[in-house]
Amino acid sequence: MQVLYFASIREQLGLEAEQIEFSADTSNVQALIAYLCSIHDERWSEALGDPNLLVSVNQELSSLDTGLTGTDEVAFFPPVTGG
Amino acid sequence: MQVLYFASIREQLGLEAEQIEFSADTSNVQALIAYLCSIHDERWSEALGDPNLLVSVNQELSSLDTGLTGTDEVAFFPPVTGG
Amino acid sequence: MRMVSIQTEDFSIEHETNQLRVSTPEAGGIATFTGLVSDLNREQKIESLFLEHYPGMTEKQLEQIVDQAEQRWKLLGTRIIHRVGLLHPQDQIVFVGVSSRHRKDCFEACQFIMDYLKTHATIWKKESSEQQSEWLDARESDKAEEQKWK
Amino acid sequence: MRMVSIQTEDFSIEHETNQLRVSTPEAGGIATFTGLVSDLNREQKIESLFLEHYPGMTEKQLEQIVDQAEQRWKLLGTRIIHRVGLLHPQDQIVFVGVSSRHRKDCFEACQFIMDYLKTHATIWKKESSEQQSEWLDARESDKAEEQKWK
């Protein structure tokens, strides 16, 4: 699946997007976060552990227990500040 | 004093403005209305007897008991409909 | 910064908002309302609208409405234009633009000014359709809009 | 009639309101809000603002906000433009324009769209002053503005 990072999260990780192989370890958002932290350095546990972190799945705001499939687009970002 | 008529009142009376000599008969708005009705035809008693009639003295919204002097500008008009 | 104008000429919303932008550089936003001549009223097709006003008094009242708005909200700039004379469907009648640091102040003040202008400014409309020409009556809904600010 | 655009280019409020006028001839009014880059934030002089967004999701969310507004008010036309990229003080950031038969619907829908856009659209601002560059935090006041529509 496609994982995207935006704004301060993107800057903190130095990464815009990455392709993650779907597996039993990435079957929902919470599992995906744990998996991402396990394959990356501590910047990921810091950024994705932020209590204000927002996540979307296929461009819809989602939560930690939202289920995932291999074709999903998952994005992590901070609270929005447009307007 | 200067008496002005606006909008439907002006049309009803066929008059935009008239100069009225100040006297004991025109010492407040109510007296002025009675005086105007006495010197004009019945269109005045109809128009100035309308319960929705508004009156201003020196361009401030006023009431029947507002006192008048010889230099005042008095205007009669219907409820406003701008905007 | 404030401007109040009663005029027969049309206005440019771009010009008005630019004036607000340039004269109030600390503004975070500008709310505007533009009133238009509708093509329909009470199921009748409108051909034209004639607007009359009380010169001098109208401007004074609009200034007083802006005074009240400035007491209630933190405003930076206010521009009000009301056209008079003969207008046709889709023509612009009225413009109210307000700039402020915060959008809530802009929105509320702009709506307040329009609601008060509708019920306080000495301006009258005569509407002509194919059938007839008549002076409009004041609307109960406009009085209700004004009441909510009390 | 609705239009939603996320763009780097500036916009013309005249063009936008004209589009609303022409496409909705039965409109009695148009309410607009234009958000500007302020020259000051938390006592610091702002030099520039960088706006990033989530392409695709932002547009989808704005469409959903317009759907909600159309369910709550009788609207004729809605146009939303949000700029992204590098902006400077006094630049226009966002435009919301709403046309309707009645001004109350215009005003409320325009304010509702701005309040929801602020709290729902996936757009982020990074502010640069002489001292530093930092991503802005969401404002409590914006959450409060959104809550009032519940």
C-alpha cells in the first residue's frame, strides 16, 4: 500500500511517501504504525506517536482500528491549519 | 420650516417639498400634521394618517411629540425598503 | 478606515476589496455582501427597480450603523455603497465590505450592517413588472433579522 | 453551480463574484470571504507563508463541506478557491463565495464553509518570520467556531 506523510510529519521524517507491502502486520492502521516504527528509526515512533496525529485511509479521515488492504492509500498528518 | 415627502408619500401627494411658516400651530410634529391636513386636500389626511408613517426632524427619526422650531427640516416617509 | 457612498454609478467589488486590503494591511480577512436585483419577486418577473433615498440622512444613518458595528466588533475597515436610481435584474444594488484581523468579526459585522441598513437606511424601492409598478412594503423577515442583534 | 479549486495562482474576487452572478441570475445576494496573509502573528512580523495540501483529499473534503452547506441552506452557487505554495503578507489565501435568493442563507453558508474548511480541509501552513520558520498549530478558536454549527 501507499503511505504518505504531510507537513510537519513529512519534514520530521524527511520522507513524502513510501510503498509498503501488505501483510498480516499491516491489517489495520494501528498495526501499520507499529510496523513502520519497526522498520524505521526513532523519528517514526516520535512522529507517529504524537497524540494529535491524524490518519486518513483512501482520503477519508480514519482511526487506529480502521482495517487496511493492499491497495489502500494511507496518509499521516498533523491537525489542519488552512483557511 | 422645510417639509419633505419621500417615496410613496411623495407620489401620493404629488409634492416633494414645501416651505411652512413656523407658528403655534406647528410647534410639534403632531400639530404640524394637523396643520398640513388643514391647508391641503384629503390626500394629506390619508397619507399622513397612515399608521406606518415615519417622520424625521433634522434627519433624525422622530415621533409625534417631537418639538419643532422654524429652522427645522421635517420629512415624512414610509417604512424603508433599501438594501 | 471607512467609506460610505450613495451613488447612481455601478461599483467594482475588486476595487472595494483592494481598497480594504491596501488600507488595512494587518487584516486577516475581508467579508463582503453584494445585493443584486432579483429577476423575480412574489412570482412576478421584475423588469426594473427604482431606488429613491433621503440625501444627507441616509449617509448619516449609515455612518451611525458603522459606529455601532465598530463598538461591537474589532474592525479595521468598512466600505458601504448603496446605489439609487433605475436598476435592472442582476444589477448590483448594495455592497458592504468589512476587514478585520479575525474572520468572525468580519462576518458578524458585515451581516449586522446589512440587517441594520435594511431596516434603518432611508432608501425606498419601487418595483416594475409587466403588470404594474409599486413601492415595496417593508418585510417582516427584515425586522426579524434586525431583532436578533438586540 | 459549484466550483472548488486548489491552486498556486492568485484569484480575482471580481471574476468569482461575476461567475456567481451570471450563473445564478435569480440570486438576491452574494456573500464572500477572502482570507489574507496577515503581517503579524503572535507579535512577530511575518515574512512569508508556505501552504501544503493533500492533493485529491482536500478537494474531496471541500466538496463534502459544500454538500453539507447545501443541505442546511438554500444556495444557488458556491465557489471555493484555496491557494497553496509560497505566499506573502497581504496575499489572498482563500476565497469562499455563496449566492442565494436570501442574504441570511448566503451569510450563514459562507461562514459555515469557512469554519469547516479551517478545521477539516487537509491544508497546512508554515510561517516564516525573521527569527524562525515553523508549522502552525491548530487554533482552539477555530474548533470553537466549528462547534457552533453542531
